Amino acid sequence: MRIAMISEHASPLAVLGGEDAGGQNTHVAELSAALAAAGHDVRVYTRRDAVDLPVTVRAADGYGVVHVPAGPAEPVGKDDLLPYMPAFGEWLAERWRVGDWQPEVVHGHFWMSGIAALAAGRRTGVPVVQTYHALGTVKRRHQGAQDTSPPGRIGHERELGRSVDRVVAQCQDEVAELVRMGVPRSRITVVPSGVNLATFAPLGPVAERDGVRPRILTVGRLVERKGFQDVIRATALVPDAECVVVGGPPAGLLETDAYALRLRALAGSCGIADRVKLIGAVPREEMGRWYRSADVLVAAPWYEPFGLTPLEAMACGVPVIGSAVGGLIDTVVPGRTGDLVPARDPEALGAAIRRLFGDRIRRFAYATAALDRARTRYSWSTTAERLAGVYGEVAAVRRPTRVVA
Ligand code: UDP
């Protein structure tokens, strides 16, 4: 099929670890590669955020990336992108109307892409599939007044869910949230993200370790809701363990990052400054080295729409201890591949890590089961196959082209 992916702020070609570059970039890149490998013709449309970007680039993995001129050709935070979405949608519609390539389906990633995808789909008769990656209702609940999303986000998300041809949710927790928001259950299909089983595997290079300390690894953009502060507090409860934090700005810029400085200060006040290491952003291809060096991956988000890092660790044969939120509830099987504890509870986290580190047999059993679960259920080719099924279903329904002036 000819498939258009819209990912307005998250380019599949971006460097990861920065504030707005994380799971969605990986998801779109891996999914597009898996669909291309299965013989589909995939183009990813992302906002042009630098003057020197060519309109079209062919990614090494066999899909095209199109840089859409919508708003200034410079980085703009994702919370400020909404005003440019009508122009984004207009540009897509025009291109598909007069160009020599028209998609059979368009898949919006994140709500703002959905707005552009829906506008273009309505003008050209192309069916629209939507994946939110994160929901405004959840963000508002957890961040309250600190939520910097545009004020109309929740209304837009509800409207999108009621208008698109299909909503693809990433986990069961998201389905419940969407239904509470007023999106009909019959429009929702669950297709989880996958993990690259070639990049993430138990055998391969391993990042250096510092002596004999058991290693707690935690990975993600350095933002508060990822719960790194809880992981540091939990580390203080695990004798001798070291805590390695991967992600955030590049290593050279950590010294000036406000949140990184707060984490350092917290480690100091817990008396474990020498046991906490901030690594900064690591290129995607080097992530496997860090997972393989760990005794456990601890993912302690306050909320998490899906969470790729637990799956990546599992595919490397590393047990996961995480918060019982979002996608982790589906990916981690407590007592078999890891453990889940309530979010924002460093005591419970520390106790779970201590129990794992004190029981070699449990650690080995979790590692084996984690690897098995990642391999049997979460390959990108499985995700791509299931999505291609969804695309085929929505494309089979004939819809009129409604040309909107
Ligand atoms: N990642 C990376 N380098 C880093 C930090 C993270 O390549 O320094 C990758 C990580 O391997 C994963 C993604 O960024 O693929 C983070 O996805 P996740 O779903 O865990 O979190 P999000 O950023 O979407 O909130």
C-alpha cells in the first residue's frame, strides 16, 4: 500500500534524548522501516525545522521523509505548533491532489499531526488513522497547572477520535482513557509498538561497568514525569547499587541543564553522589550497550503512554521494575518478567530492586522470560503486519472526496 505517516514534530531522522525527541521518533522510524521491508511504499511527512533541509530525503531503511514547510524553518517547541497545522494539512492536500503520488491511507502520530492528516484526508478522500502517543487528559491530570499544552488540546483530541476512520491505541490503559473521553470503543484497535530485535539483543558490546556495583539503569528524556528523582531515592535504599541515567541533553550540556542539576543535588542530599551517573543523550545505535550493562532497568514514570525503553531492555534480556502505569501494565508481567509498583513510590521501588538483587534465581528467571516475551510478542514486523491489516480495512471503505474551499 501507499502509506503516508504524519509526524509533525517528531522526525524519524532526529537525534534522540532531547526534550521533544523520544519514543515517537523511534516509533515512526521503526514502523516505517518495517512497513517498507514488507513491501509497502511509505512516506513520512514532518515539519521542516531548518533552512538547509531538502524537501525529500530517502531514509536508509527504504522509506521517504518529506519536510513540510509549515511555520518557520527553525525548531519550534511542540506546544507552539498548533497554529501551523492548517498550513501543514493544506500543503499535504495540495501535494496529493496535484502530485504523482497519492496515499491510500494517512496515519497521524500525535494529536496535532492528526489535525493536519484529517484536514488533508477530508480534502482528498484518503482515509485517516490516528495514534495519539500521549493524551491531553492524562497530562492535565498529572501536570495540572504545569501542563503547557495548548488550551484546546483535549477538545481537539476528542473531536479527532470521533472523526477519523480508526484510532490505533498502544495499550489497554489508553483504550480506557479514550472511551472515558468519548471516543467510541468500536473505532479503537490496539496495536502495541514493537522493539528492534536486531539492535536490542542479549549479545553484543557492553558499556563499561564500575567495579562490582550492581547497576540500575534508567533511560529517558530528562523531564520530571519520567520519575528519575524517584529512581535516585530508591537507589539510596539499595546497598552498593549504582544508578545510571541515560538521556537528556548531550553529555557536554548536562552541566547547564536545570533538571540534571536538580538530580545531582538530590543524589548529594541522599548521600549517594558517587553512585549516581548522568550520561546524557546516547545515539540510538548505542543504546543496546547500556541495556546490556544493566542488572535491571528501572522505569518509574508518573504516567507513560507506552514506554519503549522497558521493551528495549527486555529484548536485551534485562528484567524491568517499573511503575504500574500505561503501557508498562501490558509489557511487564509482574512476578515473571519484572515487577510493577505504584508510581511516585521510591520506597516500593527500592524494596522491589533490593528483592531482585538479593535473589539470583529470580533475576535469571525474569531475564529469560523478559527476552522471550519481547521476542514473541513485540517485533516491529508483527506491529507492521497488524497495522497493515488496519490500513487495508479502512481503505476498503469507499469515501467521497470532499473538496473544502
Ligand atoms: N533514547 C535514545 N537515546 C537516549 C535516550 C533515549 O536513543 O539518550 C531512545 C530510547 O532508546 C527509546 C526512546 O528514545 O527508543 C524513548 O522512548 P520512550 O517511549 O521510552 O519515551 P518517550 O521519550 O517517548 O517519552
